[in-house]
Amino acid sequence: MDVKRIWAVRAGRDNQADHLFFNRGQIALGLGAGGDARLLRPTRAAFREAFAGAALPGSIPIQAGQLFRFVHEMKAGDRIVYPRKIDRTLRWGEVAGDYVYDGADGPDFPHRRAVRWAAQRSRDDFSPGALYELGSVLTLFEVKNFAVELRRRFEEGGAGEETEEETPAVARDLAETTRDFISRTIKTDFKGYAFEQLVAELFRSMGYRVQVTQKSKDDGVDVIACRDPLGVEPPILKIQAKAHDSNVGADMVKAFYASIHERDVGVFVVTAGFTAAAQEFARMRGNLRLIDGVELVDLIQTYYDGFDQKMKRRIPLRRVLAPDVAQEE
């Protein structure tokens, strides 16, 4: 039986290529080798030479190796898993074509392959070990330790199993596990008014004086925050907090912004994400800030020490020491 390889791919540091993945049906790499990689000799040495001057010396073997695998090792029919941070899902697909070079959209993501997307599942459906493996910092890599779990989840509908041989991989990325724990806890334990209280506690720990508004007649404003002890000096933050499972669209953001006065700042906090139209609307307003689920988890981790004990019991975390891999390298 021909078992297809599973490749994990990212859409750039800030998900810049996400639209190519879904609107164009292409996975795309932004590794800069100065042109069409098909013109290079099919050896790793040739790819390293092409990266000379285009990357930091220490990163040349890593970047060149990733592009070499994308061009010469990846085959049509191989499986693709894309950890999509925007909505905390894993997307599953199949490589549908050979490597092509397409610089028509600019130089950022010219190395491409066609992909057919077949399924998606929440990150919460997978074991910590599988999420650790997918937490690699590489743009492209082959999934090996938890390939069986991914196939069971996406192709057989099973839950997957974690074996003793897989256990060592669990220790690989403590930071990603913490993020997943916080995100899962928010999703399951903080709904409605409870989520508003969490957001209020976050802003209080950031140094704001906060007030949670009444549950009715709040004009879409759930929390009011300010630096001024009396709460009268601008800017006053008017915050809407929504525990949504799906991305919030522009209409909802516009409705909220309609209640924001010129001297105030509107902050829209969600557990999922925002559509492209909602983000574009916010970019055109200097007094409107969107905080999606990814940034929310970042802020909770940053300001967690300032949370009161009641909130800490609801999101129990403990500081630990871990090897500084960057220093070792």
C-alpha cells in the first residue's frame, strides 16, 4: 500500500498567504531563492548556493532545504495539513500539481503548488502531542510522529491514539500547549457575561480602571476602561466582548463602531477572528481596535500575573523553567 507523505505548511509569519491557499487553491512559500527553482540543479548544494546573499548565513541550509523538499520531494497526492491560526483550525488537503513559479503577485510567495482542500477540524480535536509537532517554526516540514493520528482524524474519522513512542514529542513545545489550554478553557468555560468579566479582568491587569456594563441597554458596549482615576479624561475605551465560534463580519463591527464617540476608542474582542472586510473597516478608523482570539491569548499570557486569584483559579497556569533552545543553538 502506497502511504502518502504528510506535509505541514504555513502561510507566512502573519498569515499573508492565507488568501492564496483558499482563493487560489495554492500552497505558497515565500522562501527567496531569486527565481524559478526549476532552473536550479536538483541538488541541495545548488539550492544552498542560490540562497547565498538572500538569507542570513546560519539560515541558508534550513531555507534551502525546505524549498528543495517543496520542489523535488513533495509529490502529487501527498497530504497537506495547514495549521490556520486565524480560526484555530487544522485544514487538510491533497497536493494536486507540480511545482510552479508565479511572481505575478509580487516577490513574496512565488513558489507554489496546487492543492485540493478536503476537510477542517478544530485544534481542540487533536492531542497535545500532535499540536506540538505542528508547532514547529519551519515553514514546511514533513509530519512523522503523529501522522497516524492525523490520518485517523481526517480520513477515517477516528480519534487517534498517542503511543509511548510518541510521548517524547509532547515535550517539544510547552508554549504551544499553554496557548491551546488557554484557548480551550475560554471556549468551554467563558460564555456571555463570563467572557465579559474575563476581558474586564484582562484590561484591569493592564492598568486600566474597568467597569462591566449592565447586561441590557449597553449599546453593544460590555466593558468601559480608562486610565484616569475619575473616568472622565479621554481616551475612554469602550469594549465589546463576543465569544463567537466563527469570524465576526464587517456588519457587526460597524454596528458596534456606531456607538463610539469621536473622543473614545472602540475595542472589539472576540474568541475567533474577523473577516477581511471587518479588518479593512477597522484599518480605516484610528479609534477602533480589533483583538482576535490569537492576540487575546497572547495578552492573557503577558498580563496573567496581574489577574486576581478568582480568575487564576478559572484559568490555572504555573510558571515553569524550560531550556532556552535559541541560546543553545
